[in-house]
Amino acid sequence: MSGRPLDVLEASLEEEVTVRLKGGEEYVGVLTGYDQHMNLVLEDDEDTTIIRGDNLVSIKP
């Protein structure tokens, strides 16, 4: 896996990821989409969450 952020996101599509935000919140879900600004779409059993890329601190595939 390449170390470039968008390559990591591409490799993580349809996989479970953990996302940490600037405020310390963490979200866990299946990465179902992203864009060039690293805005993310996460889904879990009940919800779809859209996270703005400028709030991200880390993404763990």
C-alpha cells in the first residue's frame, strides 16, 4: 500500500476504518466514499455519516 493519503483511502474503500477528528471524537464505520478534499462517507448498520476532510486528524484502515 502506498503512503499517499488518497491511495490509502482507495485501498480502504468498503473496509472498516477508524477516523479521529480534531475534537477527539472517533468514528468507526465502513468507508463507502471520499473525494479529493478527503471528505469521507462512513456507513454502519444504521447510519451514514459524512465527515469533512478539514476536521480529520487520522484514519486507521
